[in-house]
Amino acid sequence: MIWWRKNKPGKLDVSNAPVVHSLPDHIDRVFAIGDVHGLKDLASKAEARIAADPDFSPETSLILYMGDLVDRGPDSAFLLDWLLISSKTGASRMFLRGNHEAMMAAYLDSPADHPNWLDFGGYETLNSYGVLERPEKLRRMKDKEISQLLNTTVPESHRRFLSQMVDAVDSEHFFFAHAGVVPDVPLAVRPRMIYYGHGTGSWRIRVVLKRQSFTATPLYHRPNMKTDG
């Protein structure tokens, strides 16, 4: 988790594919939380630390989740339920799309075309929804059969949550994205998938200072928990 203070809001022309939101005018501090991967307690503890920060103000602070909320950990479904409820800190939240959310959404849309998600933490996510069939059985199931199973276990509110995540957040001086930031390619013309890690060889959370970039260092992490990609 990192914090950052801005001077003025900024905008970026992203008419081509990627969904990039600007910071609201009233926000002057952003607390960014890295990959929590299905660990609700990790997100809860991070928000508690934010609320205890002496510079935190719920009216002017934003909690920005930097993607990869789901997979690997045991609580993905519970975590999404918790995030759909307003934060106890009183601050607003925004959510960046990570590669794991992209894979999950693709699998929910067409399981037969995206079975590899099961090998990247998707199986644990399905377990959190009560889907206990082994990966081998899920792969053998017909597309219609598994789609019916997913329709009865993964609520529409979670599917909508995934679809409403953004690819990046922009301000006058900083640009927040989950993973891929290619220095020599203008921000506005990068392919959408670059923002959440596909095809870049880089799986790091990025906070970009328009002409200079640095890798954000999490303030809070859990032992043996991957918090930087």
C-alpha cells in the first residue's frame, strides 16, 4: 500500500479501448493497495491502517485497489461481497482491473475457451463460491453444463463488479495501472491488455510520474503473500 498526494486533477484522452478514469476533483490523497489475491483479511487490515494514518481524511482520500483482488487465496467471493459494501473508513474506493480479473471474467463468459484460468488461482476462486469439482472434472464438463453451474454460483453483482473495473486512473502528475507501463509508448495508445500485464514481461504494480516511473512499494504486506504482481 502506498499513499500519494496530488496538486490538481488531470485528464488523458483514451478514446481508443482502455477505460481510464480521472481522479475526482475533491480527492487530494490516494492510498493504493496492491494485490490481495482472495485474502479478505489482508484488505481489511490495509483499510484499518489507512484509517489510522494521521493524514487520512475520508472526505478527500481515495482507496485505490490496484488489481488482482481474486484468485489463489480462499476468500475471493467473500472479498468481493465485502468490497461491494461501502468502506468503514468512510472513504471512496476505486478498482483497477488486473490480469486475474480479466481471466476470471473471460472464463465466466466462455469457460471452454479459457480453461487455463483454473491453473492460475481460478480453481481456488471457484471453491470460494462453493464449486468443489476438481479441475479435471471442470475441464471435461460441456460448456453449457459448466455455464449453468457458474450462473447458479457466481452472483450477477460480482460479474457486474468485474465489468465495471477500470484499466487505469489518471491525474495531472500521476498515472496508476496494475502492471504494464511501456515508457516509449504514449499512454493513450497502449493496448488495453498492456495495463493489466499481458504481453509486457512485467507483472508489477505501476505508479507513473508521466515522464518518469517508479515501482510502488507496498506499505503493508503479508508473509508469503505476493503483493507486487
